[in-house]
Amino acid sequence: MSINNLMETARMKFYCDENRCIHCDGCSIACAEAHELPVEISRRKVITLNEGKQGEEFSLSIACMHCTDAPCEQVCPVDCFYIREDGIVLHDKDKCIGCAYCLYACPFGAPQFPRDGAFGIKGVMDKCTMCAGGPDQTNSEHERELYGQNRIAEGKVPMCAAMCSTKALLVGESEAVSNIVRERALSVGNIHSSQPNAYGWDKAYGSSILNRYPNK
């Protein structure tokens, strides 16, 4: 499916509201527990920007942003990445050769590797699946072992968003998420985000969404 066609369909996206994130790490812990991840794999992490600067410090929950024009997919030499019709970016671990090209291309540092080594000895890549499993049979034992829970197939939101105590981490169809963010901003009398462009918005949501909702 072409990028233009993908943009015309409902696309699932993550968004972290920097005005609500309190760096509790509930999302990252919930992710690790739900998918039984090894200690060296962190599909989701919380970062603090401008730390120590009064009035400028804020935290964000970061993982794979399931980009519209995913750079990881473009650089993978074995085509292990694929984009579902709903925009979720997944990969086939049986095809991955551990070259780490995706890690170098990803602006969010989403690809994770179980071992620290150069080309081919890093092990098979792992990343956030938006709790949508992998290419194997849905909810099969093999799928769960490789990719963790498939909550999307069960009609549930990803575990990280479900466990966010302040509802800072949003997930859903991109325009619906955009509307929630705008409504929140308007409710406090400020239609602008505290940051000029919330971290990752332009990379993951694409220019068409930015132009449609210029004041996030």
C-alpha cells in the first residue's frame, strides 16, 4: 500500500501530552511486565528534557511512533518491516538479521537489541508493537513468545496507555488523538502546546496532519 493510500485511512498513533506526564515510569514498567521482556529490552522509556531548567523541564514517554513514512522500513535490507492498513509498523523477527540499520535510521531510538555488538551479533531486533503482535497467527503461542500480547486483536488499548495514571499517553486514530489534545489545550485557555512542536509530532504524524491541526 502506498503512503498516499495509507494517509487516507485511519492511522493509529501514540501521543504523549507533556503537560500531563509526571515521569512515573508506569507505562514502561507495564509494557515490560505485560510482554515479559528481558531486562536488556526497553520498548518504552520516559525521558526528561531541559532537566533542571525552571519552567522549561518536561517529561515524555517515548517508543516506536509508528511513523507514516517509517525510516526503519526504508533501510531494512531484508524487508522485515511491514505497515498494517491501520498504520501500525511491525516487523518479522524470523527475517531480521540484526544489522541494526533500523536503529541508525530511527529518530526515536525505538529498535532494541538483546546483545551489544556490531553487525549480526546484536541478536534479533525488538520494538514496540503497539500491542498488536506480529505476522504469526493471532494470539498463537509462537506470536506471544516473540512479540508479546496482542491486545489490539482483543479490542483493548495498548498496556502502556491503559496504565497511564494521568492519561498523558494517548493512543488511537490520529485525528481523534489530535482532537483530544486540542480540547485539552482549549480547556486551559491555551491552544498552543507548551513546546513549539511536541516531540515527535512532525516525524510520526506527517505534514498533512500538522497542516490540518497547526495548533496542537
